[in-house]
Amino acid sequence: MRLIILGASGAGKGTQAQAIASHFGVRHISSGDFLREETKADTALCRAVKRLIDRGDLVPDELMLSMMHEILEGDNFILDGFPRTFAQALALDEICGKLGCQIDMALNIHVPDDEVIQRITGRKVCPDCKAMFHIIFYPPKQNFICDHCGGRLEQRPDDTASTVRNRLKIYHERTLPIIDFYQRQNLLISTGGVGDADEITGNLIRLLEERLGKNGHCN
Ligand code: AMP
């Protein structure tokens, strides 16, 4: 099973991707998490990529593709945060073709922009286990401490109001056209992302099973 999950930052892609990955037993690949890990080293390239991320700009397609190629080899996955541009979507098809597989379904989560801004600017992330919290909607039991692993919660440098506006602008200009790309191939499942997260997961799993069967294999 090879899935893509689309939606603006803050739409709940990460949360839904994790839940769906554990339901079907597939790998959750987050391009953002991958980039944050890969740019920890103190090299000129890492610093340059980190600057782009911190500003909310996209990492160039060429660099993204060189990194994603090896990650995608082999098994079943749900891709969260990739593709983000039309060129990446085309290249993903090409990579899958070379690996003898194809994307089975693209999930799209829609959340209005003002809700996205509210969600992201209040978001706190555990750097150790990647769990997400929100200062109002989903606060940790203890201030600044992760409920799951005790890590010290942080605000991502790109989760400020001005950066979020830039990320949304880029999302509208560069990522939204991909939705149509998957719609035209009859691979798209769309759902609203406002409401109870477990209900949204249940809805997505039901829609996926209707299209792909209980094990995630095409009917
Ligand atoms: P995310 O964790 O998905 O919100 O991604 C954080 C940041 O990583 C984005 O704002 C981009 O700067 C960068 N990034 C993640 N995925 C991609 C991608 N597919 N193409 C370009 N940049 C990306």
C-alpha cells in the first residue's frame, strides 16, 4: 500500500498519517521530520536548508528528490509532506514506475486558513518522540513536558504567525494544483479536517477500505 497525504501545514496530516500507518502496518514517512533530522549537522548545505525551512520556504525540488528516492525504495508507506509541488508529483510517479509500483491513493485533508493559523501558532512539538500538543486545544498534562516520553516541548522555528502565512501562500500556489492531478487519476479521497481527530481517522480508514479493501490491496 502506497499512500500520499495532502493538506496545508496544521491540517492534521501528521496525526492522521501516524494513525493510518499504524492501522494498516505501513511506514509513516514525513518529509519535514526527515529534513529536520538531516539538517542537524553543521555544514553549509544543512544551514542553507534549515534557513529555508525556518522561513517557511520550500526546499528545492532537485534536492528533495535526491533525498526521497532512496527513502521510497521497497516497502509500503504513507507519505506525509511529499509531494508538495507539481514537479515532485510527476517525479514521484517516475520513481514509483522505476521501482515497479504505483501510488494507490492520495488523501486530502481540508482545513480553512484561519483555523490553520490558530492551530500552528499554538502548536508545541516533542523533539524526541515528535508528539504534538496545542496550548489551548490539546495541552500537555504538565506545562512544556511531553505526556508520552517526558521530553521538553518546543515551538518549531517555522510555527510563527508570519512564517505560517508564507507557508499557506506557498501551499495555495504550489501544492493545491497537485490535488487536481490525483483527482484526474481517480486516486483522490478528500475529507474535512475540522472536528474530532479520531472520527476523521475512522472516516479516512473507511473510505480507504472501500477503495482498496481491508488490507489496503486494490479491489
Ligand atoms: P512539514 O513538517 O511537513 O510542515 O515541513 C516543514 C518544512 O520542510 C516545509 O515548510 C518546507 O520548508 C520543508 N519541506 C518539507 N517537505 C517538503 C517538500 N516535499 N518539498 C519542499 N520542502 C519541503
